[in-house]
Amino acid sequence: MKDEFTHLKDDGVHMVEVGDKSAVRRTAIAEGEILLDKKTVDLIRESRIKKGNVLATAQIAAIGAVKNTWNIIPLCHQVPVTGVDVRFLVDDDRIKVRVAVKCDGKTGVEMEALTGVSVALLTVWDMVKSVEKDQDGQYPHTRIRNIRVIRKEKDEI
């Protein structure tokens, strides 16, 4: 029955069984952005953030997050990720990130793509927080927003 919960039953919580499904090639693409002070974006472009290369660090963090999504999201299946592509678009007052995840598996990779985007953006924030903070210790410009899945595909192998 469609109205029944898939993870919650009378006898407790269950992970959805996907063993009977056929493996297919799956792709999910997610994106999001972080708003920053223009001066911070300029420092990132000029590689002048004291913690190091912001975008390379965020790229590594996103890939690691994708590979570990099953450890972060309860009841999320461990999927055989075959590829992760992390791209940035640096604008005057924001950085947009797009994460594409591929796998040959029995369940989708949209949670992996969303987790990759989220961790990439959090990593950017962490690396620039010292220059984003105002004299009161607040972050008046910094906002993470618009995290969403923009495409999901599956094809027979």
C-alpha cells in the first residue's frame, strides 16, 4: 500500500530492501551556493585565505562526503559510487557549487550529491569565517542557500 511508511514499521525502524532491484547506471546532480562579502570572494580568487586553497579543500571535502553519505544519513544505503565531479562558479558575491555523482547500483545517488554540495559549502564557510566575521563576531553576509537536486537520471547497464 502506497500510504505505508517504508522505513518505520510497528516493530521499529527498517532500511528499505533493494536486493531484488536490478542495478542500473544512476546519476544525480545537486547544486547550492554560499553568499559572501565581495572582499572575501576576491581573497579566494587571489589565493589569499590563510587556511589555504578554499576551492580545492572544498572539492576534497565534497568527494569525501559523497563517499561517506551512508555513514551520515540514517538508513541511507551504501552505494557503489563510480564517479564524483565537483565544480565551482565564482561570482562577485557568491560561490556556487555543483556536484554530480554516478554509480551502478540499485538505489539513487541524490542524497550523495546533496551531501557533497552541503559539505563543500560548509567547508568554504569554515575556511573564510575569520574574514567574513564582523567586529561583533557575526556573519552578516554569509548565507548558504538554494541546495537542491537539479537532475536525476537512470539508464540500463
